[in-house]
Amino acid sequence: MRFSEAFIFTSKDAPSDATIPSHIYLVRGGFIQSVGAGLYNFLPLGKKVLDKIKTIAKEELDKASCQEVDLAFVTPSELWKESGRFEKYGKELLRFKDRKDAEFVLGPTHEEMMVNMVRQYVKSYKQLPLNLYQIKYKFRDEIRPRFGLMRGREFLMKDGYSFHKDEEDMVKNGFSKMEETYSNIFRRLGLDFRVVDADSGAIGGSGSKEFMALADSGEDTIVVCKGCSYSANIEAAKRVAKEAPKYEEGEEVEMGYGKFQTPNIKSIDDLANFFHIDKYHTIKAVAKKALFDDGVEKIAVFFVRGDDELEETKATNAVNANELIDVSEEELKEAGLVPGFIGVENLPDNVLSVIDNELKGEGTLISGANEEDYHIIGVQLPDYGDFYKDIVTVQEGDICSCCGKELYYTKGIEIGHIFQLKDRYSKPLKAEFLDENGKSKPFMMGTYGIGISRLLAAVIEQHHDDKGCVWTKATAPFDVEIIVSNIKKEDELNLGEKLYTNLQEQGIDVLLDDRKERFGFKIKDYELLGIPYAVIVGKKVADGIVEIVDRKTLQKQEVSIDEVESKILELTK
Ligand code: ATP
Ligand code: MG
């Protein structure tokens, strides 16, 4: 490609809403163009990178015997009603009607469509397992589209779905195989990533893993162990239960049981100070409004230790809600609660409550009395009950339940997600097959996603400097750029043209900067675009010398004209 003819428009100015490097450089470099909140056009450079990523994904998926399909983007609502997700999905799901008043959704994910397709053809265990995928635009009306390609509303996803005769086969030939395949894809792209335990939502269990590209700008917090390979999204992280603080001998905490007047003592800090006790021995109540299907709302109160924080995703799953939102003091009072004094005993019946697992069986705790200006000390919590769930946020310094070492936080970008769906969709959609004994059973399924367009952003978050993009070999829009320093100089232009033709003939993808611009301008563009190598054809051509630039280090190396082609072939191998 000749730069002089290319549809490449670079800019010095970053978009006003851009805060992270990938957003800034992808727009400034003319890879993508914003057309509205969370909507982007891919320009030729961006499209080339996107295609490279797609090709790598496709090659690895095909190796793993996955078959590519392409399902309709517009999905009849009926299917979403069959699975029960039409109501549950919330406002991210774009629902609309056609001229005949038929209802549709724009696919934010395709479980229903895929199950519907397979159930019509696959009737016997002999036709299993199956792993079908597509690389297709998705639409999610995200509440806060931001960070460029990182969180778009329309975005390109690889979504795959596997169908199996039983759970064992799903784990072996679906889930585990995809874990390996996804790892191969991300490794080939040149990403530094981790596979972490993830939230499995209402399905529960440990059947969900996320692939996280490590980056400070990542929106996800990952809990990682200093001693072993344990890592989990904070939404699913586990720890060894906190130990009671050590008091001097003879000063063990003992509490009788009783109601105490605690005027205006509303915060955990005030409470701990008032009773001269560690926050460990207090109970914090966090009240939220839980939203369910069909517009049903309920107040939910979550109880954790005073020195702990509530983890919202865990809490949402604990009450099986679609979402938790903030609740006002007025709403709490209307529900019969006393803000600042909410406690585990004597809660009004209309309020949902969950107590953190680690409080099970405790007897030395102080909690609100559900009465203005009163707390109860010595609250006894039974060591049984289905109101106990894991709802705490694992904190840095907490202890790993696998090896006993300390846990710490790091940030990640979710680039992929694999999930053991089991019969979550096949059951309601009655997608069944006949097993070896002639018995009808729902398919055991797995679902697997990769954020293909988000990957462009992830690569740049990990590979950039203060001048622009530094693409990895596998993702770069071109292998090499030839910069003719001054096109008015015949010998420079001629050599540039010759190298351009020769390298292309040898299968190298070359961008030839043959524009009538100053050298300084061209090199700035080169640095912004981030092509792995450049050949500068400048003044020293007369002495038989050109320069090779390594984009990563920005180091220049003089090479003789005779050697430059073989050198580039070697570097780009
Ligand atoms: P997130 O937690 O980031 O919102 P998700 O868990 O809702 O993502 P999945 O349903 O697991 O996303 O989708 C599969 C993959 O699609 C994700 O792992 C992510 O890489 C990508 N993806 C999801 N939402 C977006 C988005 N709004 N923009 C770009 N990529 C996205
Ligand atoms: Mg996910």
C-alpha cells in the first residue's frame, strides 16, 4: 500500500472523551472513527488489524474442530421469551418492532438462536459433540459506553457454543478444550494474560473462567496469590475466613447479650470506638434495592463484618436479582428499617436478608437493634441456615485458600470468557436428543466468547509508548514501512520503490510512505501507527546505506542496501 493513495488520516488531537492510550492512539492513528456513543467505523488500518485477529482466532478454533456459522443478527423475541431472558436482560437489550408489529431484539449474545438452530437438526447422541461459532457484531445498549473499543455498544465478538451428551464430555471436549484454544489465540496475539475464576451468575459453581489481559487501565479487579497460581475476578474470589484480631492474653472478647443505648452511633467506626472493640466484632448492614423480573422490587439487607465490604455481584447472585441499585433513607424507613441501626434481629418480614458465610456460628458481635439509637451486643448467629452466602469482597492481604499466602490485586481487561452452561438454555428451549438408552435428554452446553474488537484496544493497552502504538508482529497492520525521506530526490524514491516491490514479492506486507511531506512529519506518523519496523531511505543512499528502525525500542541501525531485504525478511519472520 502506498501512503499517498491510502485512506489513512492521522491527527495530532485526541478525542475529548479519550482517557486511555488505546482510545487515543486508535483514533489519532486513523484506525477507527467514532460515529456516536459506543459506535465506531473501522477504517482500512483498523480493519486490517481486526482481520488479522479474526484469522488467528479462526485458525485456532478450526484446529479444535469448531465449525463457523453466521446467524441472523436480528433475533425474534419469541426465542428470548422461551429462555426467560426477554424480561431479565434489562435495558442493554435493544427491543424493537417491525412494520407488522412483530417483536425482535438485536442479538447481544446468541445462546437462544444457536440452541434453536441445533434443536431442529440434532436428535441423537451420535451427532454429538458439536462446537459451533461465529464472529459477528453484537449490540448491547451499555449504560456507559467508553474507552473506545473497550466498551462499545456495537462490538465484534467471537461467540461459540458447544453441545454434548453429558457433563463429563462438556468439560473435556468443550470447556477444557476451549481454555486451551483461547490460551493459544491470546499467546499468538502477543498478549500477557491470565485465566481467572469468574462469576458464574445464577448457575453457580466453578464452571466459569475469564481471560484477562493485564493492564492498569483494565476495568476488572483480579485477585492474585503471591504464593500459587490462584487468580480470580474479584466478583468470584475466595479467601480463608478472617481471623479474630489478637488481643493481649486475658483480654479475649467476651460479651453478654443485651440491648445498649448508642445515641447517634451510626457508623462502624463510631460503633467500634464507642465499645472499644475491633471492627471485626461488629456487623455492617448494607441495604440495596433488588430488581427482579416483571418490575418486581424488594429491599435487601446484606450483613458483613464491620471491617469487610460487600461484593455487589456476589450479593446480586445471593438474592437471585437481576440488579442491585441504591436505596434512599426514605425508602428504608417506608420498609420499616431504621437507617444507621439496621441489625440481624427483628428485621421486618418484607425485607430480604443475607448474612455473610464468615459470620456463621459467631457469638461475639455487635449489630444494630432495628431501633433508633440502639445496638445489640452479643448477637448469636446460628451455624446453620440458608441465609448465609459468600458476599464479601476479598481484600489485599487476605489469605489464599489454596496455599495460605497473601492475596493482592491487579487490573485486567476481560478479553474472553468460557462458561459451563449445562442445560440452562437447552432445558427451557426443549432442545433434546436421544441418549444411548433411547432416553430424551437436554443438551449439556458450554458457551465461549472473545471480545474480538476489544482485543485491538487490549493489545495497545499492553503495547504502546508516549508516541503511539507498538503493534505486536501478529497484529500489526503492516509488517514494515518504507519511509522515503525526500521524494524529490530521485535516488531515494527509486530505491524506496524497488524495496517496496521486492519485499512485497517475497510476501511482506509493506506500507510505502511516498508522500510529499517532510521527514519529521512522516516519522511522527510512523511512530503513531506503530508498525514493527521501518526502513528509512534517506541521504546516505548515496553511500549505499539505509536505516532500519525497531518501533519497540526506536533504535536505528544502519544497513547496506544490499543487505536490507534479507534483514527485513529475517526480522519479520
Ligand atoms: P463485561 O463484564 O466487560 O461487560 P461481559 O462479561 O458482559 O463483559 P460476555 O457476555 O462474557 O461479556 O461477552 C464475551 C466477551 O465480549 C467479553 O469477554 C468481552 O471481551 C467482550 N465484550 C463484552 N461486552 C463488550 C463491550 N461492551 N464492548 C466490547 N467488547 C465487549
Ligand atoms: Mg463475561
